[in-house]
Amino acid sequence: MIVEANQKMWKFDLSTMNESIQYTEYYGSQEGGYDWHMDCGIEIQNQRKISVTVQLSDSNEYEGGDLQFNIGKEMTAPSQKGAAILFPSFYLHRVTPVTSGIRKSFVLWVGGEPYR
């Protein structure tokens, strides 16, 4: 999926997956979420190029917990179990607070040499 999406949409120079897959749980009892951010920064600048989130919970198992993007307008990603969301790591995104239940996901990053 990653190779196909990259060839069709971004054409990034990809060569690495240096980081382990991250398993994440957001709990409604803790209003778990993640504020607006990008997946690239000073320490990892130009390494992470594509971020992938795989939804492990069914959307009826929790409330809130929307994966949202702000790319000129705010958009919400699909939340059905098994959905794989691929996006450039420099997209501004967040997970809104979970208000009940547990939201589970895998997150991984694919990278390469610095942008040209």
C-alpha cells in the first residue's frame, strides 16, 4: 500500500523504516488524544516522509478519538476497523480526545534521504 500510494501521489525517495511500529491506546477515562502536530521535527527532520495509521478498534467501541488533518481545511479520516490511513508526515494532524471506550491503532513511519 505504501509503495503504491507513494508512486501515485507523492513520489518521495523512500528507503527506510527505521522505527518500530507503535501500538497506541487512547482511553476515554483519561480523555486520551494527541494535539495538533507533524510527524517530522528537528531530530527526525527529513527522515519520516509517510505516516501510516491502522485503525484496530471498531468505531462503535469508543467515542471521540477522531484522526483529523488540517491541510487548509479540517478533515476527519475514516475510523472503521482495519482502515489504513497514509499521509505525508508533514501534514498537521491530531487525535481528538476519546470521551469513552478505548481507541487502538498501529502507527508507523517510512522515510528516506532528505527532501531534494
